[in-house]
Amino acid sequence: MKIVFFGSSKYSVIDEKAFSEKIGLSLVVTLPDRTHPKTKQLLPNPVKKYAAEQKIPVITTEKLTPDIVDQIKKIEPDFLVVADYGLILPKNLLQLPKKAAINVHHSLLPKYRGPAPVPFALLNGEQTVGVTIILMTPTVDAGDILAQEKYSVEPEDTTDSILTKLNELGSQLAIKVVENFDEYFQKRTPQNESQATFTHFMKKDDGFVSEKTPKEQIQRMIHAYFPWPGVWTKAQIKNKETRIKLLPSSSHPELDSGSSHCLIQIEGKKPVTYKDFINGYAEGKEILQKLGLI
């Protein structure tokens, strides 16, 4: 079976590894390495790194040009498998596989289509999320549903932990779909367009909170926006306006913060518990009280 895998994040590697070990991959398509905006250091693409270790052919590209499509066509793939890739596959590419192009999407479609399903689900206080395997169509995330699996959100879950879990569940579900495709294809379910909801890319400023932000919303944001874009505020510390990050306690389990409290990180310093923040800064208690965090 010839499978071409598309992915670009650390979460994609979970699916990439599962398919490589269980079925095998004929080709991996991913984005080029990135340069860190602050340090200017080159950040190796984890999907490319794993493929190289396993001696799987790799194409790195910023755009799915006709030339790239022609290279993929030569593989004569049975399936295209997409997991957290970042680029939209053009129609001529979706038509290449003998069987299908499938996508591992991190929501219970048709809810939360688009690029950020897990953060939006957490912001909305969803207690149950999930992963959906769909047939890919030119309309993003709108294809027929082949399979779904639910996941119950734990109190300390963040976008990071949920994406890890959903890719673990989704990779195994996608493998089942590929191995038993005819059965799943016959039982496919069209999405109910009237129930569709949508997400969008987030910006750094989306993580800003103040004393005007409802307490419950801040708590949700801390979990939804980890690791990106992060939650932050500004406050006067020692008569200087200072940027302060609010982190989920699970991000640094070595710090005993108590499950109901977040961690505090002053820009340029290490994260501390709310108690250490209060004890270390005269303004600490007032800052946390205004945000409704204590």
C-alpha cells in the first residue's frame, strides 16, 4: 500500500510514526525548517527529522505547486493522509490517490472546522472533544465523515495535551480506516452544514487579559492558549510596567502550584507559583486579585 503523508508539527509526528510502523510510508510532504523570530536559530522540522531517521523520502515545500503535484503523482499513491499540515491541498492533488485523501481533524465535525479546533473548544468550555477522519474535498474540513472518536477533557488539560492525545487516538483510527477502507467508505456520513461552526488562526494579542476579563474566561484561556499564543497581562512592578505570563500548572509539574492555580512568569524570569509571586513582589497579591485569580 502506497501512502503519502502530509504534516508539519510535533503532533503530526505521532501520526507519521504510527503509519510508518504499522503500514509504511512511501513519501512525506512537509514544510521547510523555520527560523526562530527572536533567536534567529534554525528550528528543524520534526516531521522531516523523523522521516530522515526512517529513510522515508521527503519533500519540503512552502507551496504545493504543479511540479510538487507531479512528483507526488509518480508515487501512484493509494492514500494521502493529512495530519496538522498547514497548507490546503489543491483539487488536482486530492484527485491523485487510487483510494482517497483523508484528514485527521481534531474536533467532532461539523463543529470547529478550521485551523484551531482545540483552543476554541476549550475557550467554549467543552467537556467532550474528539477526532474525526474525513474524506478530503476542496472545501476545507467539509468532507464526509468516515470515523470519529470522543475524548473527555480533564481539568488540567491544555491544547498541548489534548492535541497529543487526539493525534494518538486519531492515528490509530486513521490506520483502521485505511486498512478497512471499503467498509468505512460505505458507511460514510455527510456533514450537517447547519451544525457547522468555524475557527480561525490566533494572534499573540488574543492572549491579553486584564481586570475587565471575566475570571472564568481567564481560566479557560490559560488552558486553551497553551502553548500558543499564551496568556499575558501588563502590570506595574517596582514602578515599571511589566509583562506577565500566566501559565497552566501542568506546564511545569515540578512546581507545586495546586491544581486550581496557574503559574506566574515575569518576562525574562522563570515561572513561579502564585504563592511565590505574592511573597516575592509587594504588588503580587493585588495583581492576582484584580484578575480574579485569588
